[in-house]
Amino acid sequence: MNMTPCKTVSFLALGAILFLPGMASGQSLVFWDTFANQTLGETPGAPWTGTVQSAGPVVVEADATNRFGQGVDNRYLRFTVEEVGSTTVQARAWNILPAGTGPGVFTLSYQFIETENSPFNNNSRFVARIYSSDDSPGTHMAQLDLRTLRQGGLLTQNAVHRIDWVVNTTGDSISYMVGSEENTLAGTSSQVWLDGNAVIDPISLNVPGAFTGFDLRTFTNNDTEVLVNEAGVFDSAVVGAAIPEPSAYALFGGLAVLAAALGLRRRRA
């Protein structure tokens, strides 16, 4: 059977739509960065909104030794604290959504490695914070400190770990699936998943509200190095979802536009 170009492109576009993460399962990405389009050796640009480097650099690096297992072309964000004292190094994604417009349920996801250049003790802290209003440090909804996971014997130095932090800012309980298991999360609460497993008790929210942004930061008085790969925010409760390359969206979005244009031309003919 012969297939016209219009039909061919239409089928490709349909496949693209089904392929895009979230289209079939109901979630979509609010924010994502695989660092593929970031400039090597520099602090991250858009969609990040700023960094603080008072104690050491936050820079994009090539994964030359394939630490994350995604090939030597992969890029990650390196946080380095280079001096002893009370120090903070941050990468900010604050105010990525206007106040009051963000999802009431969302998931912050990222991969990380705490390297051999970190002491891997209680003085080494790497924190994620989530926000519901502006970028004032006093208004974060909650924070997740890797020290808590390390104290529980849940982390391995130099190993790749993944955080999926499911957050429910609404006043009602929600149910969501992880694999074949249904999970419940109370209102104004959050659950941390490490490598696909629920860990530590749920974290209550200090100032619940619609999600507006997050930051990743060190709090440490030791030399510390943490690598972050594939950071993203989903607009629903999801665990283990893939964060796509921006080029994938461009490719499949282009196919969909092309299919629509050819379809319109065919109807006019």
C-alpha cells in the first residue's frame, strides 16, 4: 500500500505526541535542564535565574569519565566549596512561575553524586529548597538536606543517586502510583523518594502555596563537591519519570507543526 507524504508525516507526529513524556500519563514538565545546551566552564544560564559563588564555583562540566553512565557527551552541574568556614554555594531557579500560578502538586527530580572530594560527614550539607512565593530565603516551603539521608545510611559516596521529591501544597490528600503501588500523601506535606524508594518521614510544608521555584545549595564548613545531573520539575506526583533532552521537544514539535501544515494544504487542494 502506498502512503502519501502527508499521511507519513501525520503518523510521525502522532508518534511524537505519544512519545513526549507526560502526554500519555498526564504529567508535563514545568522546568528541566539536562545541561546539554549550557556553556562548559560557566555558571548555568536560562532556565536558571542566578547563582551565588561566594565559597566556590557552580559550573557546567562535561562528564569526561562517564560518571553518570550517560556517555562522555553528557554534562552536569558541579558545586564546589573550596574554603573552610560557614559557606554557601547556590544554583537558583527562583520565580520560574508567577506567584499563585504554579501547580498545587509537583515533583522536583534530580540525579546527584557526592564525590571523593567531599568528607561525606555531618559537616557536609547539600540542600534543595522549594518556594511558594518570592526568592527570600525565609519563605521556602521546605528543604531536603542530603545529610539526613547520609545519617540514615542511605547514600553511597561516588554513586549515582536520584531524588524524586513529591510535594502536595493543597489541603487535601492525594493518591499517586509508583510502579504498581498506590501511595497516599497528606495535604501540605511532601515525600522524598531516593532511587525509587520512599525514604524518611514525610516533610511538612512551612508556608504552603503554589510552587514558584527552587534552589540547590551547599551549607558546609568542609571542602565539598556535589555533581547534579538532569534537574526537572513535573506538574504532578511522579517517581522515576525521564527528563527529556530539549532537542527531543524541538524535533517532535517540528514534526507536529509540519504535519498540520501539510494536512491544511491537502484539504485546500
